Amino acid sequence: ALAARSDACRAEIEAIRKAKTDSTGKIAEKEAAIRQAEKDSEENARLRELLDLREQRRDLHFESARIVESDTSNWQSVLTVNKGTAQDVAVGDCVVTEAGYLVGVVTEAGLNWSTIRTILDSDSSIGATVFRSGQNAVAQGDFALMGQNRLMLGYLGASPDVVAGDLIVTTGLGDYYPSQLVIGTVESVSTGDDGLAQYAVITPSMSLEDLTQVFIITSFDIVE
């Protein structure tokens, strides 16, 4: 009788363990399903934004690319993606998010890979305009600001028409880059070390931390 009770206890314990294992497995499956649903939702949101961008900017021709490597340290801010010359990607192509926010410019292009220097990199420089006032300037990476995920708006002159909150976009002057790509928003305006010329600090509209996919503008129509 004692042996029978012992066998029954062991069987009960084993049943409890099995039930616990099954329950843990079901929880893991549910968590995986939730993660996949969130991922699918994010992907659908990106596709909707890209569709909107394509509708709004029919002058732009895109090549989708996946980020395979990211080097965003205090020294530089570059990305490597999985598309290159085989997909008509070329040095000098602008790179944007699905919402049309400027990420950077292609600096190297191999057959099936490309390197992108982001707008935060201290070597980055691109013609910019204050959307509200039409004030022309240059959006450029700054070594001190790069670690803060900020960039500088320079060459503003002594009395520029720019204030905190202003939207900054690309100029498109010289037809080298597309115009009206969103760079970011002015965070603050300050006077330079010379006490004359002013500069602004820009918060970029794109977020490097959230980037997994980008869109390379392989060509664009000149809009008069």
C-alpha cells in the first residue's frame, strides 16, 4: 500500500510538472504571437507611410534597403545597407525614411551594398532652407552635437529669420539633391564664437535607434 501511495505521488508530481511545462510553452507561444503581431503592425504602418510618401512625392524614385550594419559612435555616424550599384544606387544619392525624413547620403556603393553617412556625422553637409521664412543655410554634422543626436544649421549670417520650432528642409539648389526633404526642427538659436554670425541646433526628424529599413532616392525629377 505504501508503494502504491508512493507511485501515486510520483505520478501526481509528474502530472503537475507536465502541466506547468505545457502552460509555460503556451505562454511562450502567446508572447511570440504578440511580438509577431506588433512587428507586422509596425511593418504595415511603414508601408502606409511609404505609400503616402510615394503619392506626395511622385518626383522621387526609391529603392528599399535593409540596414545590415550601424556604426553610430561619438566618432562617426554611418550605416551599411544591402543594396548597391546592381539596384542603380550611386554615391551622392539621398536616403530617407518611409515618412520622407532625411537620413543621410550614400558615400560608397558596391555591387550589393552601400555606405550611408548620416546627417549627424561630423563630415555631413547639405544645403538647407528654413521652411517658414525661406532663409537658406547649411545643415551640417558637428562633432560636439553628434553624441547628442543633434546637428547644426550654419551659415545663417548675423540676423537670420529662424526661430525655435522652425522646420528645416533641403534646398535642392543646383539640382544635386531633391528639394523639400525634411531634415528636422530647430531646437535653439545661438551666436557663434565671433559674436556675429548665428547658428541653430537641429533635432533631426529621423530616429537612428528606430531604423531597420531605409529608402534610397536613386533618381528624381527636377521640379521647376
